[in-house]
Amino acid sequence: MHFKTLSDWMRAPGGGTIDTELLGLKQEIDALQLKFVALRRERQFNDLMRQLEAAERSGKTHKRWISERRSTSRRSHARAHNQVVPIRGYFQVGNERLFLPGDPNASWSETANCGCTVVFERQIEPRVTLTSQVNEYINIKLSGVSDTGLERFHIEC
């Protein structure tokens, strides 16, 4: 059967109204968008887990949350920016604990379309050296350098 217009086709037996067809298409698009976001979150988490495992093998001990820092970023993610935890620890993000951005065990509201990442660091434990003792007071020299050389510190008390 040949139709002159889309409306003729929609009114034919087995057809529907344009509104019904559009609603069906919108529902399909919404479902595909949801699936895309879920797959993106899963890929993000899996990629970061591979990086974490490689970081552990190379001696890294901690991870640092890096927020995307955009106008559309969640406040909770911006507040978590630069938070450092042990490599197998959890970040406090809003009211939730996330192992990594995109954590599948966290809520959808904290992980969907998240653009955050983490960097892995090795933090060296400070060395404490007893330098002298006078009466009841002890002088302690505390020093150390991170593996990047950027976090030098020296404290004497």
C-alpha cells in the first residue's frame, strides 16, 4: 500500500498517531541515554581501578580526588577536591563514601556524569630523630620528602 503523507500512514491499520509514535521514540531515547550514562560510569570506574592496581604495584600509597571544577560540577565533588586517603581507603563525598569516582556502590546522584578523577601518590612516612635531651624537654627533628619532591618539610621542636 502506498501513502501520500505521513498522516495517511499513521492512520492506516496498524499505525498510530504521530503523538503516540513520538512518545514511543522519546522513551527509547531516554532509555538509551540512561544506558549510555551507566556504561560511561562503569568504564570510568574500571579504568580507575586498573590505574589503582598499577599504582599499587609501583609503590604508590595514597590517592587524591581531583574534581573537574566546572560550573556544572556537584558541590560535594568540588568540596572533595584534593582530599587524600590511603590507596585502599574511601573518599568522603557529600554524605557518601566513594572508593573512586564512578563507584558503582555509590548513589546514581553522586556518580552519574561525574567528570572527576584521582591521582596516585606515594607518601613517605616522616623520620623522627632524637637530637638531644635537656632536663624534661626533648628536641625532635622531623623531616621528609615525597616521591615527587614537591612536599618537602622540616619541623623542629
